[in-house]
Amino acid sequence: MNKSSWSRRSFCRYLAGGAAALAAPMNLHAGASPAKPWNFVFILVDDLGWSDLGCYGADLHETPYIDRFASQCTRFSDAYAASPVCTPTRASIMTGKHPARLHMTVWREDTLRPPNRNRKLITPQCVSDLPHDEFTIAEAMRTSGRQTAHIGKWHLGGASHYPETQGFDVNIGGTHWGAPNSFFYPYRGDEYYGEYRYVPHLEFGEPGEYLTDRLTDEALNVMEKMKDDPFYLQLAFHTVHSPIEGKPELVEYYQKKRKAGMHHKNATYAAMVHSLDENVGRVLQKIDSLGIADRTVVFLFSDNGGVANEIRGQFVTDNHPLRSGKGSLYEGGVREPLMVRWPGVTRAGAVCREPVCSIDFYPTMLEIAGIPGDADQNRRMDGISFASLLKDPGARLDREALYWHYPHYYPTTTPVSAIRKGDWKLLEYYEDGHLELYNLKDDLSEVNDLVQKNPGKAAALHAQLQNWRSQVNAQLPTPGSP
Ligand SMILES: [Ca+2]
């Protein structure tokens, strides 16, 4: 196949995208336009905490490959998941919409259970499957002529809503489940919350084979097959979500390295982070060896904060200096590592402090690709493109505030909403209606509640938060009978 120009097959597919696609030349906005349209590799980690990586201040964990990647990227200090749990953030990435607007504010398994009526509040019944009338980022990419592949965790619906039905040509391992039974081959069994689980399409492994390695093997194979034509690949690792299982030799290494006073204390979790790092390195090495690095945009992100509550009596991670973790709307629950490498555009080692959110990836990728997407989907999106920040990390986005809505319980929280505007953050807890106000510039760890000192600011942010909830038709908890 002729590598110097776009293949006839791709061009025909591009034409099939319709007149709207033709109206917008590819890579119109790109700083360095490659010979072919951009490829996208979106690496999504599960439950990775803001400070779990070396380049974000980890102490026990070692992540040399990701740290090196960060030095080639624009790295974000204030990147957020739209939700403190899995499914909603993933829905926001696929649609550019806020989980509150989609009525997908809780992880999928929880949508299938009857509401617990023995708590102070009854939580709303959420949508279980990402609706097909959403024009997903994968559909936008496929319509523009790209091959599309999803590998790993999906968690956005039952079989009738698997990746194949949402714009992906290829699905390897994506199911309705949020976690595997085990990280070791054959990845199946019924220990994980008593339900028989498996990861499909991963047959013919060997004893001792590790899921993070295997999903990467699959991703490398897919890139090998897709390399001659533009593609969109999302590699959604199951790691570092529970079950907390690492390779024995790595666990032993981190057990020996562990010292008193470290924020990170779990050697098995450190081994999981280590395996993640090695596999991100393998993906990047493959992009280099295939000769597509100069036309491949790479994202690395996580869907929610690190687990700060114990799992089965086991300490998992510490998001220090951030407060709390997964499930919570304190920073530890929603602030995430994010790095983006857009060849010829992002500057090596740049750090951007402008807040961005998972609702922004979709419009950002449309802008990078120079493709129009779907007008109706674009009009109903909550996210905005942050491509301008990739060109200039000192730029600002034209956005008033960021919002979160988690009307559910978790070991770290009761039902809550939050708003961040500039350096100010306000949380509203529904059980008793109390507000908390923090200034993140002075108080990143959210320990000094300023509601009493600054009631005017709290009232203004509260009104803005209420107004937003009403605009997106957010579902609210209702009084229970504890
Ligand atoms: Ca997660």
C-alpha cells in the first residue's frame, strides 16, 4: 500500500462520510499537518489517582515510561473527570455531554439494583445503557474515514449497547462489567462480588499471563493491522481498578522498597501501576516502530480518582495532597492525570494549569482532526475544545465554571453536587443541605471551609450550581425513611 498518500479505500470511506465531512478539510487547524489524517490513541486508565504517577509526585510507585512520555507532552495539572466513578466519565468521553444531562451518574451495576430505601436519601434511578441516539466520538471518527477500535473496559451498556453498536469496527474485551474477576489468565471466575465474569476475546493465553500485558498485545496487533490508514483506537485498561492483583515479582520488589512515611503503602497496587507504565511504554514504542508517531495524537487519562477507601480491608492508594478519592467530589475523587502529545503542536514538557474536563475530549478531538462531527450532537454538548491549550498552555478557555453531580452514596460520600469557578469550589451535600466552600489556590487539600467567612461567594456559587442543575435536568435524590 502506498504510504505517502491516503489510500483509495480510505478516500472512498471519507467520501461516504458525506457532504458535511467534505466541507471541512482534514487538519485545517493543525500546526503541523501530516501527509495523512491524524490517528488517535486514547489510553484510559481505570481509577488511577492524581498523584499515582512519578510525574505527579508518587513516592513508592515508579513510572519511568509515563514520566518520559509526560516530558514529550502537554501535561495538565487541573484535568477533571466529569464524575467520581467509572461509567459516567466514560459516557462523557463518548458523547461530550455531562453525565447529569445523560442521567448516567452512577456505575452501571448500580443502575440495575432497586434503590436502597433504608438511607436518609433515595438515590435516582439512572440510565443503564448509553443511548444509541448519541452520535459518539467513535461514530464521528468512523464517519470521517477512520478505522475505530475499542480494547478493554467498556461499562457503557449491555450486549445491545456494546462498542460494536456505538461506532467501533473492533471490540476486544469490552462488556457491561466494570472489572474483571482476575488480572490473571483466564480472567474468569465468580469471586468478584459473587458474579461469574469473563473478558471475551482473550482466549489462548497461558498461565500467569497478566491482563494489562494482554490488552496491550491486542492493541499492538490492532495498530499493526490499521497502520496504513487513519484510525481511532481507545485502549481502556482495567488496571488499576480492583481486584488489586499484581505480578508476584513486582509485588515483592515494592514490598522491599516501601518505607515508613510514604503516602503510598500498597505494594500490590504499586505493582499494578508498574505494569501499567511498562505497557504504556510498549504502546508508545509500537507507535514509533510503525513509523506513525508524527501523525498520531496520544492521550493518557483516568476515569476517576484513586481509591481512598479500603477494599476488602486493604488500603489501596492515597491521592495526597488531594482530599479523599473515588466516589467523592473533593479533588481526590475527580482530579486526574492528563497528558496529550500532538506532534508538531504540543511543546515538550509543557504544563497547563487551565481546568479541563472529560466532557472536553470529544470537541477537542474533532478540532484536532479537522472534522465536523454531527451538528445536532455538537449543539447539545457540554464540553468545549481545549485544542487552544495544546497550542499554547498559557491560554485560557472561555468557560464560566465546571460542575459535578453525584446524587449517590459511596464509602467516601453522601449525595453531593459541586461547582468550580476560577479558584473557588463549592460543594452542596443533599442529606442536610450544607455547603462547603474552598479556595483551591490557597487550599488544594480542601481543609479550610470558607462558607462562614465568605457567605456572599457561597450564595452566588450555590445559585449558579442550582441553575446549572436545572438547565441539564439533573436527577435529584428524594427523602427516604431511615
Ligand atoms: Ca473507574
